[in-house]
Amino acid sequence: MRGIGMSGTRNLTARPQPISALEPFFASNLIGYEGFTPQDEPFILHLGSGDSTIPVELAVRGNRRQLCVDFSSTAVKLMKERHAEYGIEWRLMDVRDMKGIDDASVDVAFDKGTLDAMIHGSPWSPPQEVRHNTSAYLREDGGRFLHVTFRQPHFMTPLLNPEGLWTMHRQVFGDNTDSFDYYGYLMRKLPIENTQNPETGGVTDAQGTYCGK
């Protein structure tokens, strides 16, 4: 998985470089969000990080508590060696079986493209193994899942939230070219008492408009 428009820098004292089109997404949902700023030291889990430089860009901004997991030993070894000075942990791990990560230990889980790569079969009725929900690893009191995808919302919304366990907020990104838009989701766990309520678990857009289930 590669970062979108990311620029790698090795100088910890350098001024942070822009995270390109994802900057507004991180600014509103992580870097600039109360309780999740670098000063708050959130524990960030990158799912299928590959050779993405997003963790490095976040480290330059002050996010030191980051764990990057990937099933490629080559990618893990490369990133450990390339960015050793940032204090980021890279670990060989399959995101479908994350042994060694305690339940409710993660403040922020981030995925860009990993779930997309795992989707197969019909987009209207994906295989059960694709419906894995990362909620077990997130903090009960405000843990958040940030997901970026090129797939259309009418496919991804029921896949990401088949059992109504999350509140979902969607943002649309583009670069003003003829390329396809892509979508950023902020997902937060619902209290147990709300998961059976048919009025919860829907999607809102960047303006707060309810977009349905």
C-alpha cells in the first residue's frame, strides 16, 4: 500500500511537508482533533502499511506512538531500516489475525487500500471473511477507525458496517482532474446499547448531512 502524494523526509527537525489531498482528512480527524493531537500521544495502528510514508509524515508532525503491520517481510525489513530514527514500530503481521495486539488498546486504526485489496467475489455480497470488523482493537471510549478507499460508497458502506457497530462520517476527495474521487471514512464505535437501534449506525457527509445506511 502506497501513500497518496506523500513526500518522505529524513530530517526530524524539518518543517512537515504537506500530506497532499489527505491533509484535510488527517487535520479534521486526527492531527487537529481534540484528544487525538500529537500532544495527546494517541496510539496509531496502520493496517497493511507496506512502504507508505504516511507514518513518517505523522511522525514528523509529532506522532511517535505508531505501529505499522504488514504481511510482507520485505516491506517490514525495508521500512525498519529506512526510517529507524523515527521510533515507529514495524511488525510482520496479517491484519486478519492480529495476535499480540490487545483488545481496546488502539486509539486510531488507519487503512488506505488494504481492505480494498482483500475484497473479492461480488461487491454486493462479499465473502464472510472480508467482513472482518476491527472494532475489537479500538478503545471503547472514543477509538476511531480512519479508512480511505476508491470504492463507491454504495459498495463500501454495507461492507464496513454490516452489523451497525459504527457511526460513520464520510468525506470526498479529489484533485480537480479527470481521475476518480476517493472517500475517507471516520468510524467510531457505538455504545453497546445503541447497536440494536435502527436509527443509529448511519453515514453523514462532510456537511453533517445524513446519507442513510
